[in-house]
Amino acid sequence: MRRTHKLAAVAVATLATSPFLGMSAALAADGDTTANLQPVALNGVSGSGTAMVQVDGTQITVTMAAMGLLPDSPHAAHIHFGADARHECPTAAEDADGSGTLNTTEGGPAYGPVMVSLTKTGDTSAESVLAVDRFDTAPGGEISYERGSINVAPELATAIADGESVVVVHGVDHNDSGAYDGEAKSDLDASLPAEATDPALCGVLIAAPVGGAETGVGGAASSSDAGILALGGSMMLLAAGSGVVAARRIRATA
């Protein structure tokens, strides 16, 4: 599926409403956070990954590696936060309509609205929530993403540094067809199949301990080192999983 600049007013209205009402003004923040990306309940994804967000004042740098996604298809990815959200990934109990799958709106109470769109180029605000032409297309089912100098509001920078935000990667293949072509329509944009926008992977950004964690080998690892090690492990998993992804593609085209 290839579309250009696909934005949905309903998505912005639903996902990008301000979460900062009632919050006092926050100062700029600093710190590193890491998320362990795991499959979203009910959505049939077997992938995994790691995301790291480094906060420097009101700018963030995002590094993400993931595998086991629908190959060669756009996967919207975002940082979610809401003052009233639970700051966690959704569970099967969120299936409000009883469809047996979870859509983006159903996961909202857990992870909150979109605050940052992890596009490869251009705008990174919630306005680009469905800019599918600028998200990673997961060649071979894998994402390897890095983007720095992303400007965010001071309140959001603080929320990320405090471990109160969630990374979500969207795009699933409910019917195992190898494409976004299911009959159910997206809750964000009725012109898209639900498979294109349903959440696939999710992980809570956890604030790294001040001063790093004990390594057990005579010193402490910095939070940046810990994040790099985690991402390095994910990249190794990507390499190891290439055969699995290839097999899935063969089955889809058989």
C-alpha cells in the first residue's frame, strides 16, 4: 500500500488532544529512557524490539530497532503520552468492541494520545500521525531507525525523562495475507484497512537510574551505555530473525 501524505482529521482529534491541561509548567529535562517493545495483545504479532530516547532539554534523540513486522509496508510509530493515561501498554481487556483485536483508540487509555510521530523526514508532530509515506517501511520486516534534534514541549520532555511515555509501532497482518488488505476499516481513517493502523508493538519508556546500573565487573554502566547495549542486542536479534521473516514472506506469496 502506497499513499502520499495520508492525514486524518479524526486521528488528530482523537489522538493529539492536549494532555497537559492542569499540569504546571515544567522545566526542560535531561535523561535517557529505554523501552522493550513487545507484541500488543490480541493482534497476532510475533515481533520485538528496543527503543531508546535521549532527552536533552527540549530536544530528543530516538533510536529504535525492531523485527518481525509486516515486510515492506509502512509502519507508523509514535511516542504516546497523556496526563490521564496509565503510561503502559494495553491488555486484552481493552478490546471494548469484542472484535478479538485491539485498535489504536482502544489502546488510548493505556498509552495516551500521540505526541511525537517518528517519521524519517519532515514534521514529527501529532499532525503527521498518519503520514504513511514518511514512516519506515520495514524492509524484510525490520526497522532500524534513528533521528535526533526532535523538538518537544518542556512538559513532554519531562514526561519522557520521568518514564511516563510509551512507544507504539503500528501495522499488523491479521489475515496473514502479506499486505494491509483486511475488510475491517481503520478506527482512525475509514479509507484505510484496520491492519494499517492497529498497534503492533508497544513498550513503556523506562527512565534509566541516575549514575547507571551496577555491571558486576568492577564499575557502573552509564544510562547511555545501557541503552546502546540494549539496542545492540536488538540488532543481533534482527540479524538472527532474518530467516524467520524470509520464511513468512515465502508463505505469504505461496
